[in-house]
Amino acid sequence: MRIIKSKAYARAGLIGNPSDGYHGKTVSVIVKNFAAEIVIYEWPELEIVPTRQDQCRFDSLSDLLRDVRLNGYYGGMRLVKAAIKRFCDYCEQTGIKLPAENFAIRYDSHIPRQVGLAGSSAIITSTLRGLCEFYGITIPKEILPNLILSVETEEIGIAAGLQDRVAQVYEGVTYMDFDRQYMEAHGHGYYEPLDPALLPPLYIAYQNDLAELSGIFHSNIRQRYDGGERKVIDAIHLIADLARQGRECLLRRDYKKLAELMNLNFDTRRSIYNLNPRHIRMVELARSLGASAKFAGSGGSIIGTYENEEMFRQLKDAFEAERCAVIKPMVE
């Protein structure tokens, strides 16, 4: 029996987010501390096996409520099912005839949920990788992020951008330029892998008590951007240019300037978004100890630079006191 195992890792936006949905630029790092894994094996019927994130039996109402906060109403099953459907669509559109082989597929994920570390796209990415290996199919590396994104935007109806998917396909450190003209001409963005050895010491802090979140904070940035609001347009363009400058800082190892740019990235985002006060508190706490800080994704986790091991120890102590975890991201 063939058994295929495929992984995709968490990611963190080092600088430039959230400009990726507006034809901007970003630099992202893979975070191999956390992964989603898919297992596919030959089976008489095609079966998607439920996992612990798809449970339908609970000990109490509070257990059910916590599960919904963590995994939503559908867990990861819909992500796997939608990824399989989109994979079949791609094969049909490109003239690939799949053999009549059935399989069972199960997933597991240890990526912290609802904190902006790209847990959902990791499940989709690992599913598509596993299906490619199972059927012996190669999807061009620069095209695969588009396919992953279409699973969420076209099949499920989730608003998302390409950054997470590019980072999880390319891994390591990736500079991304989503220039509109380039994408229209090539069908994908400009993606440049960077040497992880160029990175300064990084930390990631994330919330680990989602049961006590005060709520979801929404911002109508897309509507304001499309409506031509100058403040929003200028902020998004500035954030994109910070990614360009951040890439240059990495190449010349100017970590002091990079830290300043990361701080400015968050401050600019804060000027136009309605942010969760607790997420703001995470950034302010890190900065009070001398570290740089910005959101790693949509909120609930932050990423920044630190100067030495003493500062990292202080970060761990301070964040643990506020029920947050702190890690050093494994990028290579």
C-alpha cells in the first residue's frame, strides 16, 4: 500500500503585509515550528477521514463553543474537500487524465488557529502537494499558489491574498512583488527566494487562549481603497514600499533600519485599520522591551527582531505573563 505524507508550514509576514491583496509587495518567512500534514493512502472508496478538528461530540456547551472559536463550524474538512475538487478542475483544464484510483485522506494541523499564521492555507497546500505526489503530477511552482488561493476564494468564498500561499510553496524567505502589470503578463507575481542566513534574530509571539477573545474586529479597507480614499491608498502604497526597503536591508544586513521599517509597517496599518486592543497591546509590550514588532498576519500573533538572548528572555517572561507564547521561528 502506498502511503503519501505531505506537509505545509506556518508562515509569518516579515514586512509589507497587508499590501499583497492590493498589488503590493511583501517579505515572508516560513515557520517550521508548526505544520499541517496530510496522509493519503490507497483505499477501496474515496474517503476523507475526520480528525480531532472535525469532532461532532462534546462534553459540554462550553467545549462546543471553544471548538467553534478554534475551528469554525466546518473544521478542516471543507478545506480538504475543496482542495480535491480544485485539483480535479486543474487536471481537467490542463488535459491531465487522472487514473481510476481511490484513496483515503486525513489531515492534522498543529498550527495555532485564529492568530494569523496561515493555518487554513497550510491544510490546502499540503493537500494539493499530497495529491500531486499520489497521482504523479507536477504543477509549476509559480502557478501552485494561484491554485491554492482559488480553493479559498472561488470554492469556499474566503477573502484572501497570495502571500500565505507563495510563502508556503517557496518556503524559506521570499520577497514577493504583486505588480498588476507583471501579474497580467505572467499569470503570477514576481517571487524571489532570499537566503535565510540574511535574517536577524527573530521572535514570534502569539495568543494561546482564544477562548477569551473579545471578538472579531472588522475594517472596511477594501471598500475605502476601491472608493479612492487617499489616506488608505497612501498607507497601502507605503506598506508595499516598506517591503522593498526591507529586502534591501536584509541584503546589506542593516538590521537596525529593518527594525524601524517593521515598526513603521505596524504604525501605518494601525492608522487605517480598526484593530483589536489586545493585539495592539502585544506590539506595545514588545516595543517596551526594546524589540521591534508588527503583526505576523491578520492579528493574534506578532513578529519582530530582538538584540540578544537577554532581551529574548525578557520577551518570553513578559508575554507568558499575558498568556501568550514566544518562539524563535525555524526558517531553514
